[in-house]
Amino acid sequence: MEHIDRHQLKAYIDNELDIDKVEQAENHMYACEACMRTYISLLDQYHVQDSVSEGFTDKVIDKVDKQIPVQKYNLQQKRSSKTMAHYLLAAGLTILIMLTGAFQEIITMTHDQPAMERTSLTEQLMHKTNHLLDKIKGGQDE
């Protein structure tokens, strides 16, 4: 296997190879660990020609902040005021229902009516299970 030389790898990094040679280099680097290590070491040594100044990011953020007003706080205030309005509405309705005696009426209705006597779901399941086991037991005895 013939390895890719450093000049061709530098040309690959600088995007100076034609499409066919790029494809050949990539396929070779996928298969050849030595060329991939060389490529990575060249990338580590590679210096970006057009770098930005140290304060570039801070300047851009300052300009954006000046042009676009911060709306985060307004959204949080709107959310908290909506939440507070919902709580106040719920509390008001609860007090209104209590004052009209609706809760008391519900309580007296439930005390006046006798509780319906019916078997619980667990008891029904146990009964069916016992019945099934009795059938199985009866089938084995025969």
C-alpha cells in the first residue's frame, strides 16, 4: 500500500485537490491508520490564516444586544402573571363554591344514600382464579 505524502495531505487540507484526488485520499485515510495519523498531526500544526481578534465575539454580542432588546424577561413576567391570575381565579372559584354551600350539599348527598354493595375487583379476580383452578384440578382427577 502506497502512503499519501505530506504535500498531498497539505493540499487536501487547503482544499487544493480535484474531486477525484480528494476521494482517493479520503478512501486511503479510512483504510490506512498511518496516513490518518499524519493527517491529524498536520491538522494540529495547521494555522488559520484569517483569524479574528480576541475581542471579536464580545463586540458582536454587544452589537446584537444593542440592536435587539432582550425579550426574555418580558416573557418570564408574562408567564408569572398568567400563573398568578390562574391561581387567583381558582382560589376565587373555590371560595365562591364554598360560600354557596355546594360542597356541603355534595357531602350530605353522599351520607344520605346507602353505599352500593358490590364486590371489589380484587374479589372478583380471586373468585375467577379459584374457579379456574378448580376446573384445572377437576380435569386432572378425571
